[in-house]
Amino acid sequence: MSRAPRPAAITFRWDLDKTYLRTEFESLRKMVRIPFETGADKVHVPGVPEVIRALRRAAAARGERPIVLFLSASPPQIGGAIREKLALDGIEYEGITFKDQLRNLMRGRWRGLREQVGYKLGELLASRVAGTAEGPEVLFGDDWESDPLIYSLYADALGGRLSPGDLAALLARLEVDRAAIERIGAAAERVAREGPGEVRRIFINLERRTPPGRFHAFGPRLVPAFNYFQTGAALFEMGLLNVRGLREVATALREQSGVSGERLRNSLDDLVRRGHLRPGTRTRVLAALERAGLASWGRDESRLRTRLAAAFDRWTRRFRASGGPAFAVDYERVLADWKRR
């Protein structure tokens, strides 16, 4: 008797600090507290548990196998509290990786304590080689460190748009450790031999409120979002989140952050103006929120729709002129800007 085929997988990768958790490491005093926190002490970004639970539920409803993976630059010594927090939030996941900072410390690798590009990119590729991550991927990070660059490099290496040699050259310019470059190169070679994969979208939580315009160079694949309702709306348009999930995220923002119905509507309008949400999707989402009593239409909805449609068209024309869906990241420009900042 033959076995039923395994459902197709879809992978959702999440950073932890500043993407899922509101980790405070802006000062030494705040950093010292972190190892002593319990799961109950840790605070999540409003709406993020609802997004993850809704993504899993919607994937299962489509007959897909969701894979949720966490990648953290925090040390494994705080892993117990992190896992406890995820359990409290009702989050199911298939894997979680921590950075072994103690090993860096013991071996005197001082740069390794702060270096993120080589560490995260290496772990992303290694999990793909090991089969931990499968199918198309959606990546979630933040604007505190290097997630936009790391995720874009990974997406282009996975998709065959960035050869292992070109990737190694870029990492050398970023002053990544030579041993890390060799490990990444070997993993990239194996990924390339297995054929191209796909990163459907990269979401960056604007925890620092970085102006979204700074991410234009990464193209339409990367969506900077001011809150998880914006992320949820874009996922809804992709068919990865349903109306129920979207309402749950909106409710979480209203209850946990006091976000008004007007601010929810403004969040949708902002996404349309920046070219990350179609005007028709905005209408569908707003209608669903109105039925749930979570938001309402604007005073001059007809005129607003006209202005938003014009703004969306201007933005999308800009990317179509640069190659449309096959937008190529100009890493020379990105690296020059990265080093300047």
C-alpha cells in the first residue's frame, strides 16, 4: 500500500529580537537584565503571535505544510525563556537557532559577537541544505541591524540570481570573516546545484521607524511595515492570510496598543501609497474590518480611492521600468550606502 504524498511545504522564517520580541538592548543596563528574564517577562510586538498562528492555520487549510523557523542572534543561554514565551503565546514552530556567543567569547572572537551578516546568512543557507526549510519562503525581520541586506542576499542566492562567487565577493567587501565566507560559499554551491528556490516576500518591521524610502534599493520584494496589520494586509493579498486572520491581527492592535479604526485605515492607505498593496485589496480589507466593527470608511472615500490609485500606479510604474517582478538589487549601490551609514 503506497503512502499518500507529503503536502507541499511553505517556510516562514522569523527573527526574534525587535521582530517578534520587544527586546531592549539600547543600553548596558537593559542588556544585563535579559539573561534573568523569564518567558512571562518578555513582551511581543503587538499582532505578531496572531500573524504566525493565522499563517499556520491558513496554510493547513490550503493543504500546505507550514514550517515556522526562528533565527536569533541571542545566545542559547536564554533559550529557555524564549521557548517559554513562545509557548505562552501559543506559537508552534519547527526550529529555533541561537548564536553561540559564549564560544566567540572563549575563542576571543570579538568581532563575532557583533557580526550578523555572516552568521545569519550562513544559518539560512545551512538550514536549506539540511532540508529544515522547504518550499517557497517568506522572511520576517526588522530595521535594527542587517536583516534587509541579509535576507536580500539569501533570496538572490536561493533564486539563482547571485552566484556563489559573486556572493563571496560581496561578503568580503562587507568584511565578513574568511572562514564564514568559505562556509557560506560551500552551502551556496549546494543550494545552486539543487535548483532555484523562491523567497516570495521579505517583511521588515520598522521598530526604529526608519523612513521606508531607505529600502527602495531592495525593490518591491521587500515590504517595510510600521505595524503587523500592514504585514497582515500584504500577506492577505498574497493569499497567505484569510479574513479571519486579518481581523485577529487588527483586534490585537486595538486591544494591545490602542490603535483606532482610523489608524488601521491609515495603515492600509500608507501601504497603497508606497506600492505594497493594491487599491482593490485595500477596499476588500476595509470592508471586512467594517463588518467586524473594527474600522470604517473615510469621509470622502471616492476621492481618496482616486488619489490612492494614482499613487499606486506611479510607484508600480517605477519598478516596471526597472524590470518588474524580476527587479535586480544593485548591490554596489546598497553596499556603498551600507558602509556610509
